[in-house]
Amino acid sequence: MLFPTPVGVAESLIQMERDGRLWTGLGRSMLRLGKGYALSIVLGVPLGIWVARVPFLERAVKPVVLGLQALPSVCWLPLAILWFGLTEASILFVVVMGSLLAIAIATEDAVRRIEPLLLREAGTLGVRGLRLYAGVLLPGALPGILTGLKLGWSFAWRALMAAELIVVSGGLGQLLHYGRELLDVAQVVAVMFSIVAVGVTVDRVLFRAIETRVWRRWGLSETR
């Protein structure tokens, strides 16, 4: 059957929930996503700030980052497998490369949009070094950085699913792989539905709540 019925998809979803496959796969996927996404933030935000603040990095690194951003994250998978084998490290590498560049680019753009007068006033008051970055640049660029984090999350989620389809080691991607191997179209569609549900939930519940507070705190919108 090429197109499963809604009842068949619901039954498959309920069966995976009852035997624990759905929750086990979801747990493993979210754990991997958390590790890779956190590493992307730790690396991507400083990279974006440095590119925006250091002229040499802007000339040398920014073109490379922009070029690599156009590369689909799944293209990193063959290289990851050659370097790390069919391991967790391969999956994490693909997740990081899928989101790090988007976060870095958004952060760089957000830092450049900070009001120049604010930076001049900070310099006049003697705010430099770590105080400048932590007390002026990060707060001033936070709304734009948040947009980059949201975009990076979506890229990381897609990259994770692609990696788990190839590197079969648990997760929702493995459930997709097994559904394909067993020609179980209902299971494939049920897992796809679960992947979409997770993405929408994180976007609407987590990021929307954070965005609303940040935008209101910064006085950028009265309706968010």
C-alpha cells in the first residue's frame, strides 16, 4: 500500500507508543540533538561576534562561513563517517555543522545591527574587553541571536534525522529506516508525523515563549 489510511497510521503510532519504541527513539534523538545543538551555540555565537568585531576574521572567515552555509548538512555525513566511522560522533558532527553556521551568521548580523551610539557610549565610559562583550554586545544583539538560535534548531533537527537514517543507532531516524526496510508505510508516516510534531512543539512552546519575553523586554513589539 503506497498511501496508508489515517486509521493505519494512528494504529502504528499507538503500537510504537505502547511497546516503547516511540519514546525510546524520541529520547535518544533529543539527547543527541541537545548535545549537538548546545555545542553549536557555544561555538557559533562567539564565532559570529568575532567575525563582526575583527576585520581580519571578516575578510578571511566570513566568505568561508557563507559558502559552507549553502552546503546541505547531509553532505557532511560522508566526511563524518570517514573521520569517525558509524558512531555517535558522526551524528553529532553532522548536527553541529548543520546548525553552527546559521547561528554564527545570524549572530554576526545581529552584532552589526547594534546602534553605533551605544558602542561609542560604552567606549567613553571605559567599557572594554569581557565587560563590553557580556554587558553590551550580547544584550544588544540578543533578539537577532535568538532568531539565529531558532533557525539553527530547525537545521539541527533536520540534520539529525538525516544522520540517523544512515547511521542506524537508535532514534526516530532508525524507526524511519526500519519502516522502510519492512515496507511498513504506516510506520514511516507515523514517525514522520512524530518528527513534525516535535518540531512544531519546540517552535511554538519553547521559542515562541522566549521570543515573546525578549521582544517585550527590549521594547521591539507590543504584540509579541
